[in-house]
Amino acid sequence: MINKKSLWFLTLFSLILVLSIYYITMPSELLLTTNKNLSSEKDETKDEIKDDVDKSEVKIEESNILVALRVESDEEVNKEIESLQEVLTDSNSSIEDKNKAYDKIKELNDNRSIEEQLEQQIKDNFQLDSFIKINDNQISVTVKSEEKSNKLANNIMRTIQSNFNDSKYITVKFQK
């Protein structure tokens, strides 16, 4: 049976292998051309940016709010996973600390998949875009909807709760 160390080694090794093959097969002309174009375009775009900033207005659309929430959540989770992976790779960490870090990484990945499943379930049942964040027994749901009814929120909460055996604290927030 494969132990945790071997599993992590194989996972990280395969990731490094795939990234190195991608980097090697990438055309070098693309990198050189991009660097040259960026340096020459910087000077030209500085004046254009100043003019555009004065004229433009920032409008956040509903879908952008959900995307921003999703990106922010992913960044937080990725930072936490990175710090936990440092514990795993640190030779001075005890076995108990490494096991706790591994279990926490597994929990974070499980939460991600559950969040995606619940978002898909809301899309299928209610035809609404949503963002879901799970923290222990608290589930925060942000739904993109013009309708803000208690009945809809209650139905969403019941749908989410039906996926769990234990009771969860579920909040539903509507965004236009």
C-alpha cells in the first residue's frame, strides 16, 4: 500500500514534470516577442491610460461580483494550502503536524468540491448563478437574482441542507 509520503512525492513530481514539459515545448520566440513588445508599448500606453482613467467609469456587473467572490475565496484557500504544504515538506515538522496538515488540505479540497456541487445543484433546481463558501458548519450562499423572496431563500436552504446529515448554519444573500 502506498503511504502518504509516497503519494505526495508522486503528486508533486508529476506536477513538476508536466509544468517542465509545458515550459520546454513553449516557443521561445513567443517569450522574446512578448518582452520586446511590452517594453515598447509601456511608454505609449502611459498617456492613453491617463486619458482613459479620466473618461471611464467602473461598472460592476452581477456576474462579476460572483467571480470576484470566487477568485478571493480561491486565493485564500491556495495561500492556506501553500502554508500547509510547507509544513508537509519541512523536515523539522513532526509526523503529527504533517498528518494534521495533510488532513486539513484534504478537507479544503473536499470543501471545494462540495461547494461546486452545491452551486451546480442551485443552478439546476432554481436556474440561478450562485457562490457558496463553506466554513466548518457554516455555509454562506450568495445568489444572483432580481427576486428577493423569503420563500426562495428557504427553498435554497432546504436544498443545501438535504445534502448533509448534520445540521448546518446556512445564510442566503441576494445580489442583483
